[in-house]
Amino acid sequence: MFEDEDDELDSFEEEYYDWRNTYEFWFPKELVYGSESILYDFYKTKYTSIITELIPEIRELLYLHYPETETELRPHIVDIIEKRLEDICVRMLIDLFVLFHYEQNGFYLKEKYPELEKWTTLYGTPHVPFKNMTETFEKLNLTREQKRGIIEELYKDEHFMDRKARHRGEFIHAVQKVIFKHYPLLDTLSSDGWIVFSALIHGEFFEYKYHFDILGTFIAFKLPAEDIQLTYAELQKKFDVIYEERLSMSKDNL
């Protein structure tokens, strides 16, 4: 029995070090080289449980936003879809972990996030009202479940807006649904912390949109698998040619 437990522990630690070595460049250097126990604790107590929920949640959304990605069967393209999806989820969890670490340990966020002032203008508005929401939460003494419900209601309005805004709202909602479940620390974020939280999730949405706009179009236009190695500019030229051909055919059929 003890040998089995030792084997499981060795396997877990091997997985941890593989993960750490793969993603260490996404962490601040002071965490990678000076706080091994902090990273290990994050991986053991938070990361493994959250990532197993977050990836399927975003994959389901991906298939809704880009249906062609679900029906793609070419192994190399499927692998790329999964790698892009995994990278977005992993980077988001790491970025949020770093934010919570800074908040917990009293770091000055304006030093750690030089773009905080710009983010406040972009994301501290009624449309994405994290700063105002935090102040309201403090005044009303709301529970975490009540906070989550308010945020979910706010983003329902996205369904009546344009496609990009709707996708953004659905992405943010999906992320928050998982993160709120596992991070009671969200209750203690400062106003600046909420702005950073919002900016980080928006940043990953833009990554999601950028990569899957390309992959979705690539699949829809039935380009050969080897073309996936082309640069974005080269792919865009091919997309433009197909767009023009289809537009010409549509005009001919009028």
C-alpha cells in the first residue's frame, strides 16, 4: 500500500516539474527561482482542479462560436486547436494566480502592472464595472454567490449586442463561472485588483478570438493542412482570394 502511495507521489511530482518547466516563462522570475513551495502549492491545490473544469468549459464555447472546429478531423489541425485552447486556459490561470499572489502579499499593483491606469479607463466603466461593483459589494456586504449572480445578469446584455461583444460576454461568463467557484480570494480583491482581473480575462479573450478567427476561417475555406504553417499575412492573402471568388460567384448568381 505504501509503495503505491509513494509511486503516486512520485508521479504527481514528475507531472508538476514537467508543468513547471513548460510554463515557467509565464511566471515572474521571483516566483520561479525563489518560491518553489508557492508554485507547488498552487499546482496541487488550485491549478489541477481548475484546469480540468476550465478547458472543457471554453472548448464548449469554442464549438458554439466556431462550429467548424468541432467537425475538423485532420489530426495536425485538431492538435493545433487543442494546443491553442490549452495555452489560453493555462496562461489565464497563471496570470490570475500571480495577481492573487500580489494582492495577498501587499504588492503595489501599479508597479507590477504599468498599464493599470489605461486598463482603468478601458475596463473600469459601467460596461465592465468591476471597480464600481467592488465598492457596491463592500457597501451591501454581499455573499460570493450574490456577487456571481449580479455579474452573470450584467453580461446577459451582451446577447443583444454585436457578435464580438456577445462572444466576449460569453467567454468572460464561462471563465468567471469556474474561477469564482475555486477562488474565494476574489472577495478580497481591491478595486485595482478587479481592474487587473478584468484586463487579464479580456486579454485572453482577444487571444482566443485572434487564433480561432484564423483557424475557423482556415477550416471553413478547406485549405490544405500544410498551409497552417504559413504566416498570418500569407494566410490572409489566401483568405482574400477565396473571399473575392465567392463574392464574384454570388454576383453572377444574382
